[in-house]
Amino acid sequence: MKVIKLDAIDSTNDFLKGLSQTQNVENFTAVTAKTQTKGKGQMGSKWLSESNKNLITSILIRDTLTSIEDIFILNMTVALAIVEALKKYKIPAVSIKWPNDIMAENKKIAGILIENSIKENGKIDSIVGIGLNVNQTDFENLPKASSLKIYMGLDFDTENLLESIVDEMQTYTTKIKNGETDSLWQEYTQNLFRKDIPTVFEDNKGLKFMGLIQGINPNGKLEVLLEDDSVKQFGIKEITMVY
């Protein structure tokens, strides 16, 4: 695994994307930064981190996806790789909050942002951005955020964490190449945050309603069982989970 270490950068995703466009970058190359000034989350939301306390990284994954329709399968694979890596560190009740947040119990400890680009030869390069709260303990005005140190009471080595995550990514992406997507869907569904637990949701019009998370459809939409026994599908940013 090749790692490019930076002190400060506006965005590790943007840096790695630019590098991959001008050089032949090795698969699973990771870029890390102590500080990121323009960290991004899903749909343009910002992600802020204390300097040198967390894992801020972007990882190049290529030669894995063969169709743009399989993008959510890569999302699942990355989330599962992080969950599996963190379980080995005994982090409690790790789960995936749809679509790309990693939870410990009921607190967010990591976010994922994947940016895909289709090359002239039809191949797809993916830049996987990960922000993992590691040794930061102050989350003022972020009551739903936490870190590995808060849960475990000790400092973690971010380089060891990165190596564990990339190792799991290599294992899980092999499953995509081998056509084992059914097992990936099943494992992702089993690891969903609040699956089959009565949960309050709020739609983009501010309407609150109760439902049970059932799973994910092939397009990556969340399937929710409503009080009238119907199952409705929701896309990213169409609903918010109230918990």
C-alpha cells in the first residue's frame, strides 16, 4: 500500500483526483492529511476535524467497477470494510447509517464520500474519501458525533487504522470482482443502523412519520415499512432519520 502524507490540504479527494489524472497512480494508493481545510461530505455538506487527531484520507480504487450502475455496490463495499476493520479494534456496536455514515452505538464516528470518474476506455476510477474521528474528544455543537478515543479511552495510531481499512477494502473489492454481490447486499443490510427498529423520519417537507428500515433497493434507495404496511423507497436527502 502506497501512502502519500500531507500536513495540510484543501481536500484529499481533490488532491488524489488531480494526481490520478496526471500520473499512473497505483491501485489503493492513499493520501492522508493532518489538516483538511475544505473537507466535503454527502451532497456538499462540510466535515471539520481537529488537526492531527483524526484519520483524513482518500484512497484510489480502480479496476473494480465495470458499470456505472454498480456504484452503490462500491459504496456498500467501502462501508463494510470500515465496519469490519473497526470491529477488530473492539469498537462497540458498529453499524452503517444509510447511506455512508459509520456509527458506534448511536453516535457518528465516520463519514464516507466516493467520487467516481469514467475514463475514455470505459473504466471507472473511484476516489474514496474517509473522515474517521479517532483521537478528537471535543465535538462542541455536534451532539451526535463521537470518536474511537471517547469510546475506548485510549489513543489510536491512525496509520495502523488506515492499513486495517485498506486491507479490508482489498478483501471486499475482490468479492465484487468475483461476482459475490448477493453476499455484499446481505451483509450491508445486516449492518444497517436501526434496521427493524421503530424510527421517526422527517421528509424534505418537514413532515415526520414512523417507519421500520427494511433494507436497500438495487439503486441504493432506503426501503422503509410505513404504518399502513406499505414499503416506500427514499433517495439521499429525501428523508432524515430522527434519533
